[in-house]
Amino acid sequence: GFAVGSGAHQVLWFNGRRTPDLVARYGISRTFQNIRLFGDMSLLENVLVGMHAKLRTGVWSSLLRLPVFFRERRSADAAALELLRFVGLEGRADDQADSLPYGLQRRLEIARALASKPKLLLLDEPAAGMNPTETVELMALIRRIRDSGVTVLLIEHHMRVVMGVSDRIVVLNFGKRIAEGTPEEIRSDPQCIEAYLGREELG
């Protein structure tokens, strides 16, 4: 997964800016290996939470219920509903998040991550715990995200997912980089074949 809170200190740059405090505002979003949804909130509300960094209405406009607040809320609701459609959850906007099966919860988490309109989306082992059908659907969703113009950085141990959606792959073995290249190059790399259980696993 992505390291959080390690003892090492590094400065993160993205699009020429230092970003540790304003990651979402600068165009980076992520999901977690262990799904982190607001289970007692609706699907729509979960996606709206992901939009907070992009909303412009100030505190006073919200408290006083000024027209600008309602205009932005209607726009946000429409955008959230479109994201739910994009990930295949249309028609369930009012359902409670924890009522969804695991695979659909993962889709909801991805929709929430996309709500901030990222340029770079970090996916931390999104296929973990998924059955074969859910995995195929996840791969199709990742391709749609990529084709929409969002760069996807994927950390994943499920080799069929990695080989099926990636343009370029970096392979680590016990923390050491052993290969980098296209899926075709990785598939024929002797070190990758040895580290990841043979050609069938990589195919």
C-alpha cells in the first residue's frame, strides 16, 4: 500500500507545486486498501463528501441559505449522480453505503475519490477481496477512468488486473525494483516470471 506516517520525510511535488497540505486541491485523490466509507450515509452523501475541496460556497452562504448555496448544492447533486452512473451505481443514490456488497462498496469509494476531479488517482490494491466477476468489472472501470483522461497509479498484487489495465508497470520484489516496462516486456522478464509464480500467473 501507500506508506502513511513513516519515519522518513520527503517533500511531495505535483504539477510543480509542493502538495502535502493541499493534495486534493492540486489534483490528487486516492482510495484505500481497506474501504473507508461513511456506512450510515447514503451513496449520494458519500460522493458529496468527496467534493468538499472543490466547493466554493462559504460558511455564511451555507448558514444563511443564500441562493448561491442552493445553486451549488443542485450542481453538486447532479455531478454526484453522474459519478454514481459512471461507476454503475445509478438508481441506488439513496441507499445506505453499508447496505452494499463488498464489490459495490469499492466502486462507491472510487466514485468518491473521483468527486474531487483529480488529475492523478491513486488506487491501493482495489482488487483485494473481490470475486472473479467483481474483478473483471473493476478492470473495466479502471479502463474507463484512464480513458477519461485521469492518470491512474495502481498498487496491486493481482497480476491479471495489473497486466490487463496498465500501460507501464514497475515490479517490486521484497521492496526492491526488479523490472520496469510495458505489460509485454514484464510478461517475458525472467525475474518477474520467477518472482510471480510463472507465465500462467502473469498471462
